[in-house]
Amino acid sequence: MEKINIELKRAEDYLDAMVNAKTANKQDCENVKMHLDNLKNLIICSSSLTFKNKRKTDMEKLVSDKEIEQAFGYADFGRNATKRDILNSTLLKYASGYTTGHTAKCIALELGLITAKEKLTKKGKEYLYEAFSIGLSL
């Protein structure tokens, strides 16, 4: 938020200087455009982070970090992915008609996200939606 305020202030300062001088050169216009572009990018990034934080919160309501830790136990998938990433990938595979490894299947079963017949439960569908939703209703 602080960066947004800084960029907004800089753009306002350039605009005020242009109005007070009653003249604007090309460099002044480019400076205002640059700061407004920076401001736009900061707002987009900020809203994206808000959606990611909201999604994580909604996912945690369905399956808590503690539940995930307990279900995974000592399972090590040997990747640079979080346990939630592994779970998200597992559910996406099942929703797409693919299968996954035995350990990932057992974890999803234990968390109540899939059935014994490898179909997503209601909870699994809600979790998958929250995991991949961009926060917009299209």
C-alpha cells in the first residue's frame, strides 16, 4: 500500500507542476505516464495478492494445515512443491480423469477429498475450486 501511495503522490506532483507552470513538455508527460503505469501495476499486483490470500484462507477452512501435516505424515515427494501443491495437483488429476500415485491417493482419501472409487467428494470439489479459482466470477 505504501508503494501505491508513493507512486500516486509522484504522479500528482508532476501533474500539479504542469498545471502551475501552465505548460507541459514531453518529459513531464512521460514522467506522469510512467508513474501512472507503475501505479496501475502495483494495484494489479496488490489485488492479485488479495485473491491469493483469500483463496488460501478459503482452502484452509476446508482442509487445515494441521490436517494436511497429519495426513502427509512422513511422506516425501522429493519436489520443490508444498504439500498443498501436491494435494492440488492430485485433485486436479482425479477431476480430469487421471490417476495418481498410491501415497497421494491415500492422503486425499484420508482428508475426505476423494471417494474409494477415485471420484471427488463435495468437499474435494470445493477445495479444488478454491485452489484454482482466480477470485472472479466469470
